[in-house]
Amino acid sequence: MLGYMTKKEAVNYGFTNHGYYWFIPVWISDEEFPVVAAKWKPMELLFTVVSRIEGLISFMVGKESGFRFYIGPRI
């Protein structure tokens, strides 16, 4: 599939787990400061939009912004 990051590529970049950010499938690294990337390149734009909306809503209700990730099984 065009723009899809395979498991092999994900491991080469240092990602260790499958995961989801809301409904977007992502690769996640298992580190102190995790790195996250959408599994399919066009979803990166959607990832950015959703994270901005989440930050705006958190700001409007006066709560600290945070990301809601589901960390799935290891690759």
C-alpha cells in the first residue's frame, strides 16, 4: 500500500509497539520519551489535526494537555 510503513521499516526506525491514537493506527517506541508515527503516511496529517483539536479542547476546559495513546503488542 502506498505510503505504508512496514513492520521491518518500523523496527529499523526504532519503533517497538503497535498502537492507536484515538482511531489512528500508529507505531510507538518504548522509551522514556516515546516517538510516535502513523502507520500510513497520509494519516500523519489527520494525526496532527486530531492532536491540535485535543490540545485546544484541553486548553478551553482548563486541563493540562496530554495525548491518549493505546500501546498495543510488541512488533
